[in-house]
Amino acid sequence: MKIPNISCKIEIFCSVNPSEDPKKIQKAISNVFPYSTIKTENSSISFQSNDLKSLEKIYETIHTKQSQKIYRRNLEKNLENDTTWFYLNKQAAFVEQIAICEKADESPLGPIKVILTSVHIDRIIDWIVSRYDET
């Protein structure tokens, strides 16, 4: 995987339900975003990065599971100006699996929301869902 040199802000948000252990939610996020420094506040957990390497596991899953079309559809549907986002299933992340959710309620305990912001957001979308970088 070649990571392009494109400026991008990556933000992760996840609510913590009263029935959930915040440490387990942190583990779920760390499973998907291993280079993350997680911040916990009251009933939510967040993470922010400016390094596309943070998306490494998502990138690998997209290409291993041939799910480029699903991610492209979600990223383009949620695109507004220079920002786009998608949801990941929180329970799947806990067991080191990456599963996209098209709607928040597809993850029973709530999803992990991933927000990407860049003046070159179209290039970020192309990179994450395309194989052009391997030629």
C-alpha cells in the first residue's frame, strides 16, 4: 500500500452507551485505528489524525474484501464541500473486523463515525477505493 502525500484531517467519533465499558470501545477503535491517541469525554470517545496511515486497516479491508463500490458509494453520498464520512460497526471493530454501515442503526450499540476532511477530498476518496497507487 502506497500512501499518497495528501493533507487530510481524520476524525473518529463514537458514543459510549451506559451499558458499555469505555475501555472496550477504546479497544474497538484501536483495533481499526492502531496509530490513534484516543480521547474519552463523558459518554463519547474521539480520535483525530492528520496521517493517512491511520486509514491503513480500512484501506486493506476495502481491497481484500472487494468492497470498493460500497465505500465509494458511501463516501460520495456523504460528500459535502471538502468533507465526507462513513460509519463502521462498533461490535465488528471490537473483534478486529471492519464492517461499513450504511445507516447508524445498522450497528445496534451505535456506530463509529469516520470523518475525512481535505481540500483534495476527491483524491482521498480515489486513493482509498482504487488500486491506482500500486502501478
